[in-house]
Amino acid sequence: MTTPARSNLSLVTARSLVRASLPLAVLGAVQLATPAHADPAEGWSDAPGSVDMLDALLLLAGVPLLLFVLIAMAVYLPALVRGEKLTPAGGPQDQWLGGPRSGTKELAASESTTSETGGARGSW
């Protein structure tokens, strides 16, 4: 059986070792994460050449626009080939999602000013 002073000493020593090894572990992780210092391949240039403005514009604006047109055609072209109309026949219908099924006639106004129907100034 160990004495309390001896176990306390080993606990302090263990904590000191952990505290001392933590900076070493961080330093080792940083060293592992540094990039390799290799020379570039022989065919590669060190500096990129100048990019023509037209090439950059075609790449950065033309490719996304082309993708947009292709996706739109993939969506609308099958319906156009079948002869379907792309808009609803009567135009968009008004909808009240979650409202009463038979229209607004179910929403009767309160009959008196002392009615307890709720609302902005209502009381429950």
C-alpha cells in the first residue's frame, strides 16, 4: 500500500509529464502538416501564363449559362414534344392554404363589441 504523500507525488509527476508532452504533440502535428518541399515537375511552369479575357468570360459565364439552358430544355422539351401546354388553362387559381373549405362565409364577424371571439383586441 502506498502512502498518501507518495501517491500525491506520482499524480503531480504524471500531470507534469502530460503538460510537458502537450506542446511536443502540437509541434509534431504542425510538422506533419507542413507541405513537402519538392521541386515541381520538369514540364510545369513556375508562373501561370496570362489568361485571355474572352477565355475567362467563356469559362466563368458561358459554361453555367449552357448548363442552365440544357437543364431547362431537359425539363420543358418532353412536354412540348407531347403537345402539352406549359401554363395552366385558366391561369393561376387563388388558394388559401389551411383556410376554411367552403370559402370565407364561415368567417362571420362578431355581432357585438363585447363578443369574445379573439383576434387582435379579443379576450379569451
